[in-house]
Amino acid sequence: KAVVSTQSTGENNLFMHHDIVLPTFPLTVAWMDYPFSGKEDRENHIAVGTFDPGIEIWNLDNLNPIEPQLILGGPEEVEDSLKKPKKIKGAAKQKLKSESHTSGVMSLAWNRSAKNLLLSGSIDTTVKLWDLSKVACVQTFRHHKGEVQSVQWSPVDQNIFLSGSFDKTVLLNDIRVNPSVPLSKWSITADCESIQWDPRNPTNFVVGTEDGNVKYFDGKAGGKKSLWTLGAHSNAVSSLAINPSVPGLLVTGSADKHLKFWDFSAGLPKLIVGLPASEKIFGVSFFSESPFLLAIGGDRGVLRVIDIRDVQKVNEKYGDGNRVSNPNMLQFDEESEDEKEDFLDLGAMDINGRAPEGDEEDEFDEEEEDEDVEMDKPISKNNNKPKNKPKNNNNNNNNNNNSSSSKPKKDKDKNKKKEKNKGKGKKNKK
């Protein structure tokens, strides 16, 4: 499902505008404003890569569309669009378009300078360049020997791009030259999970790897070792983001359920704060027009947008120092100063800024139990609830609504003795 969100004035106002039901599981998306109709200068579209070989282009300005506006590659079209193609038995595969990928699409990148260009990386180990004005593939790059996990256009040269693969290499290519030979090649220690150019030093880039490392390379020094290597996580660095406005601010998200903030403005990276999360983190991205807004996605399937100044140590370094944490985004025990600085519960806010159903009750119950323990009240064996001793006989009679004053005096004395003995036993246990 593709969720289209919008934002208006005020706080905690990100809400779902409409959603699009996709035919198969999405692997990657890329927003673009290329005007396919030609009627306007800009149109709101999204390219979606799935386990299918075709790339679906959806018009986000249309409410509840039942099919994509167009598909790049994929199966050959059926003459009657309302007639579904027959299922082919056996090992035979459905016939694909000549320029199509032959397997799922894992990565997409839209060119913000040359808006008619779209890159796609696939499980079939190729990178394809699509011309949206022609709705066709114009080049295919076959350098990799493994699945292409990430592709990124250069922020300063519309003809240069990076590609990272599960063959443990990162390649630099120029679409103007012979696509059979890459311009530069870097070997890394594990499968490439994520890539991003450094917006402050646009010829340099960072790579996140499957073994938890982050490597920083000089794009002008092809084939040479990284400028620095950071052991950032205990599991794959599935996503990373360099802030476009704050120099040297790097965020990494990992399958080890941690979100970490780093400062490499002075050269080597230093940890600002590491935050344990409630889920595996698969995607992080800064909002280009507001440097402190960070979008986070994980294996719970919920989009979260936070202001990183709500993280105390980040605010101390980059904020005004007087910001009050937003309780809808950061959840921690108010009695623990350490957790106040270091704990971020990413499961605490959904796309509407509300706590997920059931979480509030669970947190309330846990707080009640903690209070009971701290107050050190005696616990009843029958219902595990604190039992208050009656202050006088009148209160005792009020708490027992069904009791009768006509009961024999002996029974009352026996009950009092039992309660007294129980109280002694609990004191001995303590």
C-alpha cells in the first residue's frame, strides 16, 4: 500500500490524505514531479519498484486510482486491457517487454536536474536508465554481479550516479560515456545496503554495509580505500542520511533496532547519541526544507516524522537549548534522567501523531504496578491487589456491603483473628 500524506499548519498534523492499494509488495519508491500529461509544469507522481519486473508510475493527485498511470518495462501489454492474461503453466514465463528488467526492482532514483531521467537497480544485477519523455529504457549498465540495492544521482552533476550492490562493490558511472565500463570502482567488506552523497562535499559519499560499518569515500579517488570506516552498528546499516543544512550531521538506522546520530564535521565521526528503538529501522530521511525534521520507517510499517531537537543531546548540540520535548514523539520514564536522554520509542507515534491502540493501556498498567511496588503495600493472595486495613469498624462495615450485623459474634471474632494472622505472616515474609 502506498500512503499519501499531507501537512497543514500546527503541530502533530501529519495525516493520511488517501492511500493506493498496490498489486504486490513494494521494495522501493521515488517521488517525482515530471509532467507526464504536459498540461502543467509540475505533476505529483511516484515510481514504485516491487518484486515484479515492471516499474509502476502512480499519479498521486488522483484520489483512489485503480491502476498506475503507466508501467516502465514489465509484461507485454494485452490488447484488451480489461481481459486478464491467461496463466502460463509449467516453467514458461510471461513474455516481457524488450527493455524490461527480468526480476524485481530494489532501488530507484529520480534526477532532480534532468527531470525526465529515472534510474532503477534490480535483482537481475542491472541498472537501467529510463527516459520518462519517451517512456522507454535508453541505457542498461551490466557491471554488477549481484543485486543492485542502491542507486543515487550526483547532487552537482546530472550525468553522474553511484550504484551499490550485493557483490560488495560501489560503482561510479557517467551516462554520457560507454556504459560497458564504469568510471570508478570501490570494494567494500560486505554487501552494500545504502549510499548517499555528502551535500557539503558533493564529490564524497558514505556507504552503509551489511556488517554494520559506515565507510566514507572520496569520489575523485576511484578504487582507493575509504577516508574513514565507522563500526556503527551490530547489524546491517539499512539506511543513512546526511543532513542537507547542518554540517557533518549523519543519522544511521539499523536492523539492530538502533537509531544513531553522528558528527563528522571535524573529520572523523563522533557519536552524539545512540537511541534504542522498538523496531528494526529500514529507512531514514531528512526533510530538505526543514533540517530538523527526520522521517523514519521500520518493520512495523508505520511512518514517523520527528523533530530531532526533541532528542536532548542533539538539541544541546544543534538546537536552542531551551526546547521542550514533545511527548507524542519521545517516550521515556519521567523518573529516569538517563533514559530521558537516550531512549526513543519509535513505536509511540503513528502517522496521525497518536499512540498505537493498546499501547496506552499497557503503559498505564505498568505504571500502576510500579507504584504498587514502590508503596510496598501488602498483596492479597486471592486477587494480587493491595489490601487496605480498615481504620475503624464503621469503614469495615461500609466496605462489606453484603455483610449483616445479625451474624453471630463468634464468627466475627474468628474473622478478625484470621485477618490478624495473615497480616503477621506477610510482615514476617518481608
